[in-house]
Amino acid sequence: MPDLLIAAARVVDPFNGIDEIADVLISRGRIAKVGRGLSRDGKEVIEASGMVLSPGFLELHAHLREPGDEDAETLETGLASALRGGYTAVCCMPNTRPPLDNPAVISGLWARARDMGLADLYVIGCVTRGREGRELSDMAMMNACEARVRAFSDDGAAVEDAGVMRLALQYAAAFGGLIISHPEDTRLSRGGQVNEGAVSTALGLRGIPALAEEVVVARDILLAEETGCRLHLAHLSTARSVNMVRDAKARGVRVTAEVTPHHLVLNESDIPGYDTSYKMNPPLRTPEDVAALREGLRDGTIDAIATDHAPHRCEDKEKEFDHAPFGVVGMESAFPVLFRELVESDEIPLERLLGALTRGPAEVMDLRPPEYGAGIVVGARADMVLLNLEEEWIMDASRFVSKGRNCPFHGRSVKGRVAYTVKNGRVVYAHEDGRG
């Protein structure tokens, strides 16, 4: 493989606080030189003037559906979808069939992903056996297996028994594990379809109250404070949840949080009738909640942006709203939607957005070099994404690499495109000539 030179890019590296114009030379899968005026002789060259070079994104929360639902997504289509969206590493959730609750299943999945040579895979293991919420899984054995599971969740369902959740936090704390909470009290949300309020009333749909999320956020923060375990709160959607996380961090609780692109960009009034591409859990909330989520991202209360990528078969999403499954796809749409809505509007600096897609997720997962997180410096593994910020285009879900088409941003005008994704020094995705 010839050396690759990315010439005259604006290098924005949240890991090292770098924002400068530079050439980046890649040799044998690693960054060999960073500087200006580097020699082009004998090298493959990408002319990157006017484009931004960032470390590859880390997807903190994706549902890849394998094993068990390969007609909705597979490892291969999911990880290829990630590369197209600029993600060079993906954390997959364990709500598969069978669930990812033991070392044998997890190690096999991880080894298959490794051999594909696409995005790196970090497997999230189950907190409880079978995700049934009753008996703890053997988290320590999963942590010790070849895949080295670092984080555990019953995502798709909360651990509703507070006693079981407390034991899980105590157990994980013993080996430095992370518990990821799906904050939802199903006794409050059961049967709900959209946010409880004026829109649910107008549509004649049962609502999901903000309280369904907030009571579990409050409970799990208190349990994390008592046990000293690291706690991560998935897909926050309400202002009160953000405020509780902010207060908990101020008093030293080891809590982190994520937000999705759809909860940062859309609110309940954007739901166009009974379009199931807008049916997700948690549901789209109020404009006031969206404003609080954006403020939480700005001030660091929210650590990371995660797409909660959840592909479904088209025939399942085409059912009546009450019967269609929750979930939207997100890895291929995330950056252009966020760039247009947050950066172009001057609400979030580009550096903060890229940090929430790279450094923030890495810190949540406690990932360190050489696995992930060295940034764009000499000696680091060359996992990068080159972004063309000038291109305006229309999001077309029918062209996604993912099998999922359930995207609320289909048909939306966006700006900013992943031009190239580089993995281990090799161009693994290029949008046509890289400039559209």
C-alpha cells in the first residue's frame, strides 16, 4: 500500500486541541508526519484544501441486529454504514437474539467484525441474563474475554428493579466497568407512542410522559453516587434530565450522558402526522427540551452524541403508528444534519461538535491509545474522516448502505459531507471524487 498524503487540510483534533492547516502523511497504517509542504513524491495524494480532517468518529450507541435480525441489519451492512458516516469505531448494543450476555457469543461476534476490516467493534454486554432484569450476567467474565467488554446495558429496556441495578453497579465497580442506563419506567410509558402533550392529544395517540425518563435518571444517579460506579445515561431527551446530570456532576458523581441527533434537531411539532420514521424511544419532546439539550451539549453536561442507530425492516415500519416499532437509523445522516442545524446556526462550534463525536465517546468508554483516541499526531493509528463542509445536498435514505430506511431526515436539505473515511491508513470510503 503506497503512502497516503492528505494535503492542506484544516486539521481539527479534539484529543490534542489542534486546529491548524497541515499536510498529514500516512505510512503503514499510521501517521508518519504532520506539517506543511510535505513531499508528494511517490505518494497517493488527496487534495484537501478547504476541507476538515478529524479523527474518525466513535458511535457510542448502535443496534446492529446481529445475531437474530439480519434481515434488518447485519454486522457488515452496519459497519459499512458507519464508515460512510465517518465512524471508524462502533459500540453495539446487546438487545439481539440471543442477547449478548456471555463471552462465547460476544467473542464470536467481535472476531467476525475484526476479520471484516471495516469499522472497529466494541461490544456492549448485557447487565442481566437474557436482558430479563432479574439475575446479573457474568460481567467480569465478559470483561476478561478476548473482546474485552467494558460497558454493560440492558438497552431497549431499563433494569427496573432498583435492587438489581444497585448490585450491577456494585459488581461493575469492582473491575472498573461502566453501566449504561436506558432511563425509562415502563409503568409510566407503557402503551405510549409520542411525547405526552398537545401533539399526542391532536394525533389521538397515547403519550409518553417526560417523567418516565426522569424518575429513572434520578434513581440511577443516586445509585451511582452511593456505589461509586461509573454510570452512563443513554439518549437523554428532557430538560429536567439534563439538569439532574449537571447537578450530579457538580457534586462529583461519576456520571456521563449522551444525546441523539434527532433529539437535538427535532421536536414533537415536527412529526408529520403518522409517519413512523418519527417514532422513536424516547420520543421527540418539546422545543424547551431541545433548547436544554443543546445547552447541555454546549456546557459539557452532555458528553457525547450517539445516534441510537436502530434499523428496522421496511414492512415493520410501514405498519400503523401504534404497531410500528420504535427506532430510527442515524449513522449516515448524523454529521450533515448536525453541521447544518448546530454549527451553521452558530449554536455549537465545529470543535465542540467534533469533540462530542470523538473525544467525548472515547472518554465515556475509557478507550485509550492504541485502541482509539490518540488523535492526529505522529505515531497514531490513521483512523480519520475528511469532511467537505461546503457541499449542500438532499438526504436520501434510499441510498443508505444500512438496510434501514427509517430516517426522519429523508428529503431534508443538509450541509457538510463525509468525503473520505480512512481506516488503518487505507481509504475505506470515498464519496465519488471526495467532493460530491
